[in-house]
Amino acid sequence: MFPQPMGAGPPPPLPQCPAAGEDGGARRARRRRGLQLLRPGGVMAAVGRALSWALRAGRSGPARTVSGACFLENRVQRVNIFPACFYGDSSALDTILGISREKTECALGQHPPSVSYCKAEQDNLLVHQPDEPENPKVLRVAIIGAPNAGKSTLSNKLLGRKVFPVSKKVHTTRCKARGVITEDDTQLIILDTPGLISPKKAKRHNLEKSLIHDPWDSMKHADLVLVLVDVSERWTQNRLSPQVLQCLSQFPQIPSILVMNKVDLLKRKALLLDLVTELTEGVVNGKKLKVKSTSERHSDSMRNNPLQSIQTCLSKNTSKESGYLQNASEVQRGSGSDTSCNMRASNSDHMLEGTEKAQIANHQVSRDLKNKKGWPHFQEIFMLAAINGEAVETLKKYLLMQAKPGPWEYHSRVLTSQSPQEICDDVIRGKLLEYLPQEVPYTVLQKTEMWEEGPSGELIILQNLLVQKETHVKMLIGVGGQLISRIAQEAGEDLMNIFLCDIRLKLCVKLTK
């Protein structure tokens, strides 16, 4: 026991751990609240380490507990978690971190909501009446691009949790999925889509029809579209794919934003200005870009800070009312948003009909589009590195500013429209694609045998991985079982971050006849 502070009454008893007969939903809610307060390396980690010192110092003022004070063991990372927040007139939180209780609660509230691992709870939340404020705003954002451009990585960074599967291989995302961002009175609905491919390629590789239809279907519901381009890919960095151009041409009334991703992997940053010119055909928001000469672009300032010089160059060539390159220091709304919104409303029926025709009859790219490299109707341009979050927050602020008055579609506690089992399958499949070579991961079938809550409230998952060749069995298990253990450990860590609960994941490799 710590020494009692002078002049204070007896210390309040610590809350006991949940009883064995406690309702499962109440226990899950208790554990989720506790884990949400303590993020790895976050505010509460520092408070927990310094809590004993603060109490020994004998500070005055009543101490109160906000959540359960039992110790929980993280079964994946093997760290002890103390999900309790002590605060008072002169608490450890105030003394050590120098912030008030109001600021603390505000900071803790910024974390994105978790996803319930109980399918019934998730389904009930999805159909629950949205808790929207008096003047709600909403924006539906479709993210399209070529395969492996970083669409799911960007979606995860915007959401704040790794909900969508990612890997270095193409076609990691197999079907459309929705992510929800709710801040204050605004709700963003992120429509993550598979990479756009041609029907001929899908038929040749025997790919699912969802890879063809889902990007087009998402465009039907979008208020704004982000076109993602991988500028680190040498052979495709200077042009939009024919399928992306075909999709944009079918929906010219939807405002489009060019997002140049993976700029951190581009060695010659001065090349970005040439790429902007080619991808936009030299036009941004109806304004012609004036490109500097080669000698001017190789000045000392360009060599010292090429990205900043490019931003300055593009900003000078467009007025504040027109589109310009967004950077971390400035965010503005596009002037054509209201006009585009009215146009979308008036042409909604035509858009739906056009989409159905495009999905069936117009997937073949016309000759005119085959000769095009860029799209001259982008309203804004962003340069970022989604994998490390560089400039993603700027893009998020811009999207929040583009939201228009309208009813919310989801409750503020909803993070994704996917079911817990779908999330689990996607996370494991992403790890398989990451670690298995060539075509092997695409042939693995996943079958969940067990999905239940353990005696201590942890989630127990047993999934069988079915393969068709014995060589694939050995490849998946790895030497001494190291590979399958690594996949299970990393997938379990990702699932723990999504569900905010302890995860016991077991993967079994089986050979199918």
C-alpha cells in the first residue's frame, strides 16, 4: 500500500475484476473502455508509470477511478495493462503532463472507435439510428486507382485503424468496403475499392467479378473521388491507367482530386512537377499551369528543397479561388464544390443509368482514352506518403471541409461496415499475401472453425488454411513452423488493435484432396 496523503480521508477501494457471472456484453464493454484509454506509447502509459511516484508524493485532493482497475495481460504483446484513469484537483495527470482534465478527456476522445468482435453487436450498431447533431454534414469519398497504388493504406491512415488488408502484392482488396470517420458534426464515408482492371485481364487470370464491378458501383454513391497514383512506379508514374480514365469520363460530374502517393520513394523529387503536368494535362480546376523552364527548376532552392519548391511553383500559378497543390501548412476549399453538388443532384438518375451501362457494355476503353495520359478536370492535387502518414492529416482536413449538409448514414461508433469475421479473414489473407511467394497465397482457402469468447473475455479464433499442394503446406508452415507462427502473431496484433481486446489466434494448415 502507498502512504496515505496527509489531510485526506481513507483511500477509496480499488474496483474488483469482473465477476465470473458478469454479463458478457458488459464485460466486453468494460475491457474495451479500459484498452481504449491506454494506447501503446500513449498518454496513459506515461501516467501508469508515474502513478506510484505521484501517490507516494502525498499530493492532496480526492482521487477517483473512471474504469476498472484490474490488471489485464495482453496475450499477444505480453505487456501488462492498467486500464484506470485517476484524476483529481491535483492529480498525476495534471502534475506530470501539465494538462487539465477537460483536455485529457478531449484527447482520449480523438481515438477512433473500435469494432465489436460480436457479429450481433456489430450488426445492431450498423442498423442503429445515427446519433447525428442538429446540423449534420456528410461526404462520401470513393478512392480509385490502379492495383497496388496504396488505396487501402490511405484508407487505414484516414480511419486511424488498420481495418482494410494491405500487402505488397496486387489485388489484396477483393471487394468494396466502407470506412466511417465521424468528427464533431461531420461524417466522412470512405469507399475503399479494388484496383481498376480490364475485363480481359480479369478473365485471363480468373479473377472475381467484384474486382471489375465494385469500383464502378462505388462511384454511383460518391460525392467526391480521390484518384491515387503511385509515383514510385517507373513505368506508370506519368499516366493514369486507361481504366481510371474510363471511370472518370463516365462520371465527369463528380469532383475529382489527384493524390500522388509514395513520394517518399521517389529519389528525384524535381520530377514531381513534370508528373503533375502530365497527369493533369497542365490544367488544375480550369486554370492552366505555367511550368518553369528546366534551368529555373535546377536552381539552388530546387536542389535544397525540391518538394517545397514544387509546391511554391504550383501555388503561384493558380489563384486562391482555383485549385492548387495542398501541403501541410495550408488547406482551402475548392470553389467549384457547390456547382458540382448541384450538377450531381440534377444528373443522379442519368448517373445511375450510365453506371449500369458502363459496367456491362462500356468497360472496353475507347480509342480516344487510350491515347490520353492525364485528366484535365482535377480540382486539387495532393502529394503524400500514405504508409507513414505524411500529409494524410492535411488531406483529411480538406475532406472534412468539403462535407455538405445532409443526414448521417451511420452511428458515430461505427468504424466500418464489415463484419468481424470479414475483417479477420482480410487481415489473415493480407499476411499470407505479404509472406508467401508468387501465386501461392491466392490459392489458399480460409475456413473459420472457432470464434468464441474465452473465460477471461479474450477472443479465441481457430482458422484452417486449406492448400492444394503438399509443397505449399511446407512453404506456408516454414522451417520449424516459424512462418505460420509469425503470420498468426502479426495478424493477432492487428486484430487486437481493431477489436481492442485480447486475441488468441490459432492457424492450422491442411492439405485438401
